[in-house]
Amino acid sequence: MTVTFWGVRGSIPTPLTPKQLRSRIAAVVQRVTPSDIASQEARERFLTRLPPYLFGSVGGNTTCVEIRTDDGQIIIIDAGSGIRELGVDLANRGDTSTAFPILITHFHWDHLQGLPFFRHAYIPGNSITFYSPVRGYAENVRHQMQPPFFPVDMSAMNAALEFVELQGATLRLAGVDVSWRKMNHPGGSYAYRFAQGGKSFIFATDAEINEADFEKSEANTRFFADTDLLILDAQYTLGEAIEKYDWGHTSPSMAVDFAGVWKAKRLALFHHEPLYEDKKIYRLLRTAHWYKHHLETAQPEVVLAQEGMVLGV
């Protein structure tokens, strides 16, 4: 399986502002020396030495993740503003997929707001199947795309739409075994675990990790233990997570602790705070690396979820 991030921000889309762009350009120009522009090779070398918060971007779209199964089928998690970018990319690369299963973690705006702009929902012959463990959730999805909140309702979509309420413990979807678990978040949010070919990963956005999640219970062990990739909410600093107790989000250091206890091989910090510029988000990544080093543990590898990033599982 591969995982591609199309939206990694939390709460609200966060585009790069003109002021931020000018500040970045000024910071880059201040670093340039004559030798850095002496040749094409020198210019490329200079660019690769720039800090990632200057040469690149974490991204400003809200939650959407694309999964590609071992045989190339697509599974989508959430329909934040990033799903529009996913649709554009699928069209640009000539992808011929016609079936689009979408697993929904919860129904806050930042996880649904891109759905009206997912171009593949308007193509006749396509099918979109939504999945959630929440009973009667179809009305939640339909309601966000109705007047006066949106000019047209979901009947404008030409794709065949289906809503599946998840029951039992697992679902076989596109050759992948999917399980789910309710997390601590206002209004509720579901984490999903995906397993195929002896590999697994967990997607747990909008989750405030608490003491109960560390308990070595049978249910916790079955869901959290020994995953190859854990994508976990890390929106707040540790101080903010303490101050905003029960707001439903986690800090990078808490995420490292959690991933270490459950022996995740790789941890991707996700659902970035919209008030933070890229520089601060990368600073949080450094904090997570420092904390892992302080714990003197080799695992997990800690990375920062960034828009456009592709991770293999």
C-alpha cells in the first residue's frame, strides 16, 4: 500500500498569504552569495540547502488522504479541501478509476468541505461509496451540501452515491482489511486501521490520546499494536494540549510516547494547527525528534505529514 497526503491541516484551510510569501523570498535572497548563482549546478545546490520551511510548504488544505492498494485500487479517507486537489491530480495523470470509496472519520466541516468540489463525483458512470460507523450519517453528509449552505445539493452529482453504515469489527474493502475504533474528540471521531499483505497502517486524525489509549487491553492491542505507519493528530504543543484538555487533539511528544508504547515503526505527525506557519510546524518536528532521542529509542521514525508526500507501507 501507499499513502498520499492531499490535505494535512486541521480546522480550516490555510493558504500561504502574500506577506508570508514575501517574507520567504526575502529570507532566501538574504542567504544568496555570488557563488550560489555561478552556475545551474550551484543554484540547484543552494536550493537543496535551504530549510524546508523556506523551500517548500507543509500545505494548507484540510484532511484528505489517498490510499493505493497493492493492486492499484484507490481508497480515500475524508473529504476536506484536499479532495479537490486529489481530483485534479487524478485527472491530470489520466487515472481511469471509476469507483471511489470514502471512509469518513467524522463530520466536522474541515473533513467534508471539499466534497462539493471533487470533480469525479459529477462524472456519469463513476460510483462513490461513503463509509462510517455512525448510524444515520448519510443525512450529515447530505446536509452540508444543501441551501442555504451550498447552492446545489448532492442530486447534482452524476456519480452513483451509496452510504454504508459500518457494522461488526472489520470490513474487506478493495482487498484491504479495514477496522475502526472511536477516539476521544468532541462529537466523536473514528480511527481506521488498514492491513494488506502483512503490512498495516493506522489513520487517527482528530484524536486526543489519553491514559486509556495506553492500556494494554485486548481491544487496544488488537487495534494499535505493531503497525508499520501511524498517522496521528499532533496539532498542539504540549503546553496547549494541557491547556486545551478535552478539545480533542494531541501533541508531538504525546504522539511519540504513544507510537513507542505500541511499537509503530513510523509516526507521521498530522492535522497541523492553522495558526502555525510552516517554520513553527517544522520546529515541532524537531521537538519530536529531540524527545525521541531523549527516550533513547530507535523507533518510531518520525516524519511530518506534508501535502503531496507519498509514504509506502
